[in-house]
Amino acid sequence: MALHKIKPANQIVLDDVFTSKSLRHCAAALKFPAGEKLPRDIYELIHDELMLDGNARMNLATFCTTWEEPEIRQLMNECISKNMIDKDEYPQTAEIETRCVHMLADLWNSPQAATTMGCSTTGSSEAAMLGGLAMKWRWRERMKKAGKTSGQPNIITGPVQICWHKFARYWDVEIREIPMEHGKYVSTPEEVIKRCDENTIGVVATLGTTFTLQYEPIEEIAAALDKLQETTGLDIPLHVDAASGGFLAPFIEPELRWDFRLPRVHSINTSGHKFGLSPLGVGWVLWREKHDLPEDLIFNVNYLGGNMPTFALNFSRPGGQIIAQYYNFLRLGREGYAKIQQSCYDAGMFFAKKLKTLDLFEIISCGDSGVIPGVCWKLKDDAKVNFNLYDLADRLRYRGWLVPAYALPANCENEVIQRILIRHGVTEDLLLKLYEDIKDGISHFDKFSAPGLSSKEASGFQH
């Protein structure tokens, strides 16, 4: 190429970003790029593609935090290069993780909060799997001491999030999931006890199901397991999946007995990036007593000059989410968390009242006691409409809302419900706009026939 045709470096920098070569061509997708490009050009290229994503604040399907204070973003940025597993190099990050474990133990009424065993994870799914593994290992040790050959282990749950099915498949455990019934969407003590035997490694009770947002009757299940032990000798531990409720019940219903106040509860998992208000990528699991975490699950690793115990499934992980969790604990305290969570419940009641005025929907849950803040509804049996909830969900996407419609699991497959989660930052003003868009959608269907979408044809929402 002739020298006069080569642009000097300063001219390339001065060029408008959209006249650069990088933005005159499509982004590489299948082949690794050959050359390097200017940072600003590649930033703009990727930034513009990300505009095609939905607006996270308008995603009312997700339980995850979608609004953070600017100080959290700053702390996350400062921790971007810290690998939290390297406790020798980042001892203060390790100390802060330990502080969070003890604070959660205090929040969940551990009998020995200062020495409770626990750790951070990448989310509540990993935390649940660690809780399940501990139950399987303890069961195996009990069978060994009793001189019995280990049979096929099983775990008993109500209608659970998919992570428990993954746990059962990955670690060869039979899952005995209690099916839903019409109008009864959570497990009961009677159904739990029916499924227990000497190969039951544990019972999982959920403090806030993903399907209908309801808390399972944990105290009643614990009492039933206590009675079972008295009559049969079977000592079956209870694990609480408090992915959402673990950061709700302590502040909104502190008298509710679901946590370590119940001796039958041996372990609890939660998600820090849901109602814990931290950015995506942090969960927690705690055990009631030190012996509830089998020593065989703890690895002492000589890593980068230090010897450290670890019992999480993931090894290298960023430390920023843990720091953000600690920031929220210090910044909000019990008072601040209670204010934020109560405002979410109040917003849910507000939205449910607005929905009821349409006289088309049956409200399943709406932020009253014993549920996650949100609203869950279905069409009334006698509603005379020419659309279904899949149609309505699809119509709301035109305005940017993600409001999932989905069929319930086994025994209730014919029931289609719709649900919104009300998280930090979902205000009554936003919900009023959603309500108006629902009304507009119904008016649209009054004028034009809805396509009659099925669950397979509707824009996807998966549990």
C-alpha cells in the first residue's frame, strides 16, 4: 500500500468510532480474529449488541438483584482481579467471607453462631448441592456404623427448583418429589413421612418455592420427623432451601420458626444475589454443628504458599460478590433489610389489588404471610376471554416486560399460572405501568383474536 494511503495513528484515534474498520464489518463469531483493534471500537461493537438483551429491571421473572448502589459497583470494580480462593494472598477477603458466615449464623439463630461452619458459593444451586452431599455422606457413615449395606439413597422434597434434580442425578440419589395437587402447591408433613425409610438421606423443605412463591410448613415437617424418630428410630435430617426466604423471613416474620431454632434443621442454603441484594454470583451454605459437615468433604489445599481448607465445588472465584454482600450487611443491618423487603411486600399487595379490579384473575399469592414478595395468578375458571396467559405474556414483551406464564409440574400440568417477582427497585410506579400494559393487552385481544399460544410456542421461561 502506498504510504500516502496509510493513516497516521493520531488520525485513526480522531476518527469517529462508527467510521472505524471494526464497525464496518460484522463481529467475529466463528473464527478467531487475526489482528488487534482499538479498545473503544470493540467496546462500542459489543455494547451495541448488548442493546438487544432485555432490560434487566423489567425482567419480573427473575429472583436476582437488578439494582445496586453505586458504592457496590465501585467495590466490585476494585475486586475484579482478586481470586477469593487464594486466602494467603487476599487474607482480608477471606476474613470478610468468614464474617458473613457468622452473621448469617446469627441471623438464622445458630446455637453457636461464632463457630458455625459454612462457606460462600457461586449461588444457591451450588450451596444446595453441598448441603445434599453432606447429607449423603452422613447417611453413608450411619449405615456403615450400623453394619448395613448401603442401598439406593433417596432424598424427599416438595416441588423443588431444578438444582435438586441435578443433585439427585449427578450424585446417584433417588429423588422422591411430592407432586402438587389442585389448590395445594407445597409439601405436607404427612406426604413427607409416607416416603421416609432407612435409605432417606434427608428431607428438603423450601422457604419459598419458585412456582407459587409459598413457604413450605417447615416447623410442622420438623415436628413430624421428630415423631418419626421417636416411634421408629429413623433420624432423618432436614435441610432448608432458603434461596429466597433466608433473606426475607428473618426481617419480615422473625417469629417464624424455620431455621436453626429447630434442632431437626441441620443445614441451610441461600442466595446472596436474590433477596440478599448482592450482584449475581454469590450463595451461602451453613451447617448447624461442626459435625454436620463431614470431614471427608473438606480439602486442605496447599495453594500459592498457603494451606487452606476448602469445601466449595468451585475453586477459583471472584471475591467482589462476597465483598458486596458484606457491604449490604454493614450498610443496611436488620433495620435496612426490613425496610427494603417490606416495601417489596407492600408493592405486591398494591399490584394484586389492581389486578383484582379486572375481575379476570384468581390470585394464588400476593405478598401476604408465608410467601416470597410477588404476585402469582391464573385465569378464573369462568373468565370469558379470547386469550390465554401465554398470549398475555407474549403481548407484554412488546413493551419490554418479561412476565412469565408457565404450566405447573406433575399432577397440575393443566394449570397455567403467571407470576411476577417484586425485588428491590420494583416500585409501585413501575407496577402501575405494568398494570396499564396488561389492560392494554386485554383490550387488544378484545379487538383481535389472540394466537392461542402453547407453552412450546410461547417466548421461553424455564424453571
